[in-house]
Amino acid sequence: MIRLFYINREGMLTWEKNPSTLSPADSERIAWVDLQSSSPEEKRWVESHFEIELFTSQEAAEIESSSRFFEDEGYIEANNVFIVYEDRSYTTDQVSFILKKDILFTLREADLKSFAVTVRRLKTVRTSKGLHSIQILLSIIENQIDLDADFIEYVSRLTTTISKQLSKEQSLKEEVLLNISELQENTILARESIVDKQRLVSSLMKSINISSEEHERLRIIIKDIGSILQHTQFSFERLEYLQNTFLGLANIEQNKVIKIFTLVTVIFMPPTLIASIYGMNFSFMPELKRPWGYPFAIALMITASLLFLWYFKRKKWL
């Protein structure tokens, strides 16, 4: 699918979904070409018309710095990781950006909310003739950072809920530990995305194609990213603390069970020993021929068990 955003001859921003031509009749200037889950034919069509080379999926996923950002005079290309939020599941999608001749080209697979928010805000733009591709790119980055910040706040709320759950519930559930692990994975996912944007914004701040006005805007963005990263680190440390707390409580609960079994075993050791002695098949055992032999053995077993119980109580082991 291709979305084409351009400034018409009346100076208004206009967009078309899957346009029949990449050069509309009423187009004064093309501002943004967005390719989402595009077919190979659509990609070749865009490459041929605008004389550019789009990234392949493998190239977009490269982690080398030269693959994440490159620029020349009047030309910028970059790859960045975006978090995809849908149906309470969180994955990542590689987004490619190319700026050439004041036209922004974006290549992605997922339906990203930050792009939808950017399009919605572009509808309110009044000075469309002054809309530049770098401004659209910065708007996309700002909107995605806002979504990442909302996601970190959402993780913090869930962490607070789990913390209260640990302090109130008497029995520990495996589900709690799984929820903590899931939140840790999501926090790591968010951190990777935010750090990747920090790298992109830092590269843009050093770019020769950025004006002083955009540079000031980038400076504000980098400050916001720094604040979010601090909050992300705090959330991860808090989750790690909760995980250690859960494991500690689980060990305490397990030790209590083992302690009970150990005490029961020790208490019944003397009666077992006495019963074993009188179960021996020796011909000379005086108590066997006495009428009080059986009650004596029973009383001896009970007395031995009570003595151990008294000793454990005194030592406050029970």
C-alpha cells in the first residue's frame, strides 16, 4: 500500500491512498511517500519514479552504524526500531526513512499508531507550503516517543498492581512470576526502541542538512528521550526487585513446608525406634511376657514424642 502526501496548487496538504500516479495533476510539491506492506511491484514503481533505492528487509535490520544512518548533502537515510502496540501484544518493526529533495520516504510493514497520529496532525497544518520532509520525520519520531513514554507509564502501573498483589496475597502463584517476566521483556523492548531513537536523533543533530530551527527541536527531543530512559531504568530495577522479592517469598514458603516435614520426621523417630526394638525376634525380652508390656511401650512412645515437642517449643522452632 502507498500513501502519497503532497501540496496541491492551492497550497493545501492532500493525500491519496494507493494513487494511480505518483505525479498528481494538481500537485505543486510532494512531501511524503509512505509505503506500508508494499508489494515488490509498488517498491519498484516508487524507485523508478523518484530515482531512489529502498531498503530491503535484511538491510533495514542491520545493526551496523553505517546501516542505521547515512547522509550526504541534501540526502538522509536511516533505519529505526518502532514498537507495535496492538491487542495487548508488543512487537517491533523496522522502519526505514529516506529524505531526498525535500521528500520523505518511509518504508514499514506494521500499521504504526505514531504514523496515524502524524497524519491526523498534518490535517490541521495551515501553512502547508512551509511543510518540509524533515518536519514530518521529526513529528513521527516525537509521536512515537510519546507512545513509548505512555507504554513505560503503563508498565509502571502494572508493576504497582503486582507489588500490591505480593503484599496482600498469602499464597504465591506462578502467574505472578510470569507477569513480572513479561513486563521485564516489554521494558527491555521499549528500552531498545528508545535507545535506537536516541542514536537517530543524535545523528540528526550532527547532520549538515538540519537547520538551526530543527536543531533546537531535536535538542528538546533528546532531553525527552533522556528522561524516558531514566524512567525505563527505574521500572526495570523495580521489576527486578519484585522478582527477587517473589523468589525470596517462595523460598520462605518452601522452607516452611520442609521445616514441617523435618519436625514431623524427628518427632516420630523415637516411637519408630521403640517399635523397632520391640519388634525384634529375640527369645529373651522380659517386657514381652508381662501384662503391662504393651501399655508400657505405648506410653514410652508417647512420652518420647511429647518430650521432643516440648523441646521444639522451648527452642521456638514451632
